[in-house]
Amino acid sequence: MGNQRTGALLLNLGTPDSPSVSDVRRFLREFLSDPRVIDVSALARWLLLTLVILPFRPRKAAAAYAKIWTPEGSPLLVHSRALADAVGEELGPDWRVELGMRYGQPTIASALARLREAGVSRLVVLPLFPQYSDAATGSALAKLAEEMQRSDYAPRLAAISTFYDAPGFTRSVASAAEASLRRFAADFVLFSYHGLPERHVLASDRSGAHCLASDDCCASIAAANRDCYRAQCFATTRAVAEALALDPERHATAFQSRLGRTPWIQPFTDRLLIDLAARGIKRLAILCPSFTADCLETLEEIEIRAAAQWRDLCGGPLELIPAVNARPDWVRAVAELLREARS
């Protein structure tokens, strides 16, 4: 692509190299050793990993990955690469676009090396996590800073930390859902986001008295909760639901993928399914707008496990709405976010 001076670095979480137990164990060790993911003391984290998680979880996780693995590889990596390639084409020859994973391959260090080799002196970084959390966005940006310091590479830098209510993103989510909802004729639409420990949300509360203090604490974004992951998730739901003209009584927000016994933000997706079935809902559609690419949490946790739970509860069908992945409208939205951050 020549000696490009402007670069874009797309960051995502990462994936094992394969669904083998050994590769999944290696990935989980790197992922769960991150103090921003398991935010306990170093000794407690080591004990938890060594004695509780790594002896048992890799085999179970490997079986889950095997169910969604494609001939091209991990869906998360396939979609993320497709997005980076398409964004590069959209931005044109004045840009160099690279993909880096917080854990696994391609590494952030290797992406930075390619950007440096291309002569990039101005860099826009976009972690592909719409809502901010220290465990995802914060960790990815911290790793980026660490690798830049280690390599002594210091381009002029701009970072996009959130885009939970960016019109291009919410329109793309709504557009991805529109055709599926029209075809599927859902009785109810559930927005399911990745969960987070309650302590992470409370730590983001600027007032110390707003987050999780009432049932409607996330009904709007204010000074106290503008950095709150849960509030940003609800804001995404409001924007997408408005774009789809969803009945307020026919959609809800919930949180999936909790881990461990500490309190996590609610309502929980799996428990809300029980309530919805009890209400007589039969045809359920689920969107997962904390994930910009389909991955283990959407394809296995929702499309396979949640769908099986739903069939057991009510005998009805569950439709997973695809993530924005590398949809043309999302590609254009990403390119616009990058251009705006550069200017």
C-alpha cells in the first residue's frame, strides 16, 4: 500500500488459534491473567487460574469453540479481518488499516510493527467494543500503550473509546435486525449484552451514589453515569429500539456471560428467558449489540445454548440477529468514525 502516513488500528478481544484444548488453555491463561479482567490480587488470581479454572474450563471451552469453528477459522477473527480489509478499501490509499487482538493473534505488537514499517506517523485507534469497560476497552488501550513504549514507536495518536450511541453504529445494528425481524415475526426482542461485575459499574460512578442505586439508574445518561457500561448498554438499546420502532412492552435489555460468584449486573439473560416464557412469549429474537463480530458468546452461548433453553421452556423458536460483522453500512460507519477522530 505504499508509504502511508495515516493509520487505523482496529482492536478486538481475540480468539484461540484453534479449538484444541491446548490452544484454548493457552488463550484462557493469557486472557484471564489480565488484572483488568480478573481484578483481584495477583496471588488470588494465580490460585484461581491454577486450581479452579485451567484444570477444567479449557476442555469445556474447546468443545464450545468446536461447535462454531469454520473452515476459515474462528468467526471472530474471520469477521474482524473482513472488516479491517473492507475499511481499508473504504478509506482509500491515504490510509493503512491494521487489526490487532488484545489476546492471541494477530498481536497488537505485530500490528504496530506493520504500521511503523508503512511509515504511519498519525494513528487512529478503534477498540471494537461499543460500550466502555475497563476489562475490554481499557485493557486493549493499556496493552497498546505498553507495546508502543516497548517499541519506542510514538505516532500522533487518537483513540475512540466508545461508540455506543454513534448514529452509524446504531443504524447498522438496526439495519442488521430489520430484515431478520420482518422474516421471523418475533413476539419479543431481547437485547443481550456481555455482563460485568457490579463492582466495575460502581467504580465508574462519578457521584458514588447513582449507579445501581435505583431500578431506573440507567434510564438516561447523566454526569454521574456517563462512564457506566450498564448505562451505555441501555442507551444502545434505546437508540436501536427507536430506529426499529419497537413496542416498549415488546423488548428488554439483559446481560449474559457472567463468571464466578461475585454479583454481576442484572437482569441476567438466562433468567429473563424463564420470565418471558412464563408470559407466553413464543417467538423470541435476540440481538447482542456489545459484540460487533459474531463470536463464541453469540454463536454458541445464544444461538445454541440459549436456543436450547428456550425450546425446553416453551417449545418456541429463538432467532439470533447477526452482529454487524463486516456489513457495508458498518464498514462505512467505521470509516466515518476514523475520519472524524483524525480531523
